[in-house]
Amino acid sequence: MNAFLSLAVSGIDASFHEPYASLMKGLVYGLPIQIDPILKQEIVRSGLAHLVVLSGANVTLLVQFSERLFFSLNKKVGILLQLIFLFGFILLVGPQAPLMRAASMFICTVVCILAGKPSYIGWNLFLTILLISLIQPKWITSLSFQLSVFATFGIIVWGIISARFETKMNAFLEVFFESWVVFLVTAPVSIWYFKSVSFMSPLSTALVSWLIVPLMIAGFAISVIYIIAPPLAPIIAIPTQAGLQFIIWIIQTTSHLPFGYLRLQ
């Protein structure tokens, strides 16, 4: 852990007690979650392990947020600021496999935009896999990278399906059905590696995904404010903890619903 990341993490530790501190550190900085084994198992059973740690899904949400943030600016300026934002984030947390998958796909999209060519997510995914196999071959066999790639493929499939609808879906239903498609695509990988599957994943994902980006931003803000003016960090931490409590409540609730989790051994 680099010195700045260590200092940033100390702001999280000082602002939250457990299990909220570990949950926030996993969500924002991708650090291993050191929490009660019972809660850790509930996270697995709820199907939210992919959202409560730094993942390609979280980074994609963050990139989408930065697109909206810089949307009103000149196209080239906006793209430059997005790239600075993304690579600053990578320098902070380190080059992790799912993070680099999301970053590589974003770069492919940027190249297409700047060249005035259409951007196809499927083609960008293929180029990303090819690029990473050349630069860092060991990541291809990484579980986190494989899940990230399969999840992205699921999103592509849902995009094709939803494009056929004449009217736009409610935001919750959009995320819910997209989560089901992603679940069906990634389930074989989860079953192969973990010998288990959570049928609660689409529901729990739809219930908490809207909170992920606000919590990540709040986590960054707490870290920065703690470095600059430590007494002010709790001002943001208090409402932020309410969001973390909601996620834990969803985890505990969905993990105990009947027939929601299947273990094959």
C-alpha cells in the first residue's frame, strides 16, 4: 500500500467503526474486507460480493458518473478530464484486473470518439481482452477479470434485448432485468469456482446499485478532508453511514430469504 493510500485509508478507519469501515475500504479502495465471518457469508449469499468490493462494475459506474459530470464541457476537454480522473484513481488504488478491464474499454471508446468513428462495446471488450493478454497474460486466468468480462458480456446482451423495447423501462426495472441477464451469464463461472450460486443477486443488486457511486464519492471526500482537516470528516461520515447501514440491511435480509442460495457441495 502506497503512502498516500495508507493515509487515505486512515481517514476511513477514523470516521467509521466496524463493519462500516471495512465495507467502505473495500468499496472505495478495493482492500480485502476484514469483517465478521457471518456477515462475509451473508454478503456471498446475498449475491453482492461484486458490488461491495472495488470491481469493474463499480469503476464502470464511476466512469458513467464522470461522463455526466463533464458532459457540459467541450468534448475534448471533457474526455481529458475523464482520463485524468480515471488514471488518478488507478494510481491511487493500484492496477487491479477488473479495474484495468474497465479502464481499457473506456480508452477504446475515447479513441473511437476522437477518431470520429462509432464505438461498439463488444468490439471494445474483444480489444481489451487481446490487449491485456499481451500486456499482463496472468490476468486472463484471474477470477476477478473473468467475472468482469462475463458481466460486461451480459450487459451487452441486455443492451441488445432492451433496444427492442418501444418504451423505456423504469430505472429500477432496468437495473433488475439487466442484473438478471448478467447473473445468468456469470452464474457458470461462479458455480465452477465457488460451487455455489445466489439467486438473490439480481434483486439485491437492483436495490443497492444506485448507492454505490454516491458512497464511493463520499469515501473519497472523507479521505481527502481527513488529510486536510480531520475534525470535519465526521460531518460527511454520519450521513454516509446511513447508506452503508442500508446496504448491510439488504445483505442480511436477502441472504436469509428461502431458496435464495444454492451450494453444490
